[in-house]
Amino acid sequence: MFAVIGALLLAIGIITVFFNISYSKTKAEFSGLTGRLLTEMPKESSVFTEEDIADLPLPVRKYFRYCGYIGKPKMSFMKATHQDVDFVFGKGKPTIKIDYTQYDFVNEPNRIAYIDSSMYGIPFEGLDSYTAGNGSMKGVLAKLFTLFNQTGETMDKASLVTFLSECLLVPNAALQDYVVWEEIDDLHAKATLSYYGITVGGIFTFNENGEMLSFTTDDREVTATDGTSEKIKWSAVCSEYVETNGVKRPTALQAIWHYDNGDLVYFDGRDIVIEFDPSH
């Protein structure tokens, strides 16, 4: 009996130590991907001008001016840090807290994000990536066990439209040739992004001041952890703009699935920190 108890205590001790070591294969993969993209990207040296935005739809031009980008340096990438985000895996699933770190790049629509959390006291990590036209979403439990690793055309398209929804958060991306703008009215503009043979689009909504409020699209499918997917209207919502160093940025971000029987806010973040071209 004492031998069994001793073995259990030893196993628990080993597991506890393993969970608390700093090394993580998933985080190392995230760091490797971002490091490579940061090394390969061209550096920006110019500033935003009125000429840059002259052909954009009216509400998009107002956004650039309201946020204070005119005369500010153009960025090569964005780093966004989200702490204690309320996150839900799907309908009927419990809410967990996650830390979410992402990089969006300008020269190509590449996007890498790392999720750090726990489930029932066991470490849970996620890695979302879109590079060279390939999207993937991976979840890892206890630093070892891959719960899901979704790839394929559905993920490629979902990753690309997610990047499009964020292009005004890293606004130099909104000026690239891969994004095409179409004016709708004073408060709405359509954007289309084409890359690696895939085209996605959606509608940006603004208020009269020039704040971008939301992006809505029909070009995403909600994918369950078992790999099944369903086409549902999707929105990204921004609010609570705060000025830092002369530039206004939203600090609250939500991602929402619009089901027929009601909306699911599955990502709800506050006090988001957005940085342009920080030292890595």
C-alpha cells in the first residue's frame, strides 16, 4: 500500500514539475514562425500621407485621419497582446480565460497567434497560423497531446478573412495591392482580399467620428474540434478607442458567430495592447 501511495505521489510530483517548466514545444514553434517572418519582411521607412488614402472610400479616409495616422510612420507588422480573454470553444461549451499574442504582417497577409491557457488545471495551448497561403489551427493539452490540428481550404479561407478583418488595425496592410476597397455609403465600406488563389470579402462599419466599429463576413465557417464545419455569418467588433503617442487604437475586441438562434461571443477581450514594429 505504501509503495502504491509513494508511486502516485511521485507521479503527481513529476507531472506538476513538468506542467510548470517554462519550455513549450508549441510556444517554441510560435517563436520560430514569428522570428522567421520578422527576419524575412522588408522594413518600412515612409509615412502615411493624404495621397496614400486619396482613393479609399470616404469612411476609411475618415478612419485614417481620426486615428491620427497621417504623418505617422508606416508599419511593417503589428503585435497585439490580449490578457485574460473570455474564450468559448463553441455553443454549449464553458468559458475559459486565455492569453492571446498575435502578429500580423504587411508585405504578405501572414498572421501568427499563440494561445496560453489551462483546462481543469492542465495547460492548454493553441497555435493559429496563416503563412504562404496555408492556414492552420492547433490545440495542445498538457504540452504534449494534440487535441486537434485543422488544416485545408476551409482553414486557409478562414485565416485569410481573419487577417482582412484586422487590416485597419495594422493600417499599412489596408493600402496593399492585395486589398481592394469599394465605397458603400458614409458609414460602410466593402473590402476584398485576394491571395494564393483565394478571395474573401466583408463589410466594415464606422461611426460618424471615424471609428471602425465592426467587420462582418459570410466567408468564414465555424469549425468544431472534431473537424466538422458550418458556414455562419461572422463579425469582429472594436470599441473603446484610446490615444497613445498621437494614434487612437481600439482596446476592446470581440469575435462573434451569428447563429440563427442567437449570437455567440466566443472571444471577448479588454485592455488590448497594440504595438507597431516593436523590438522582438
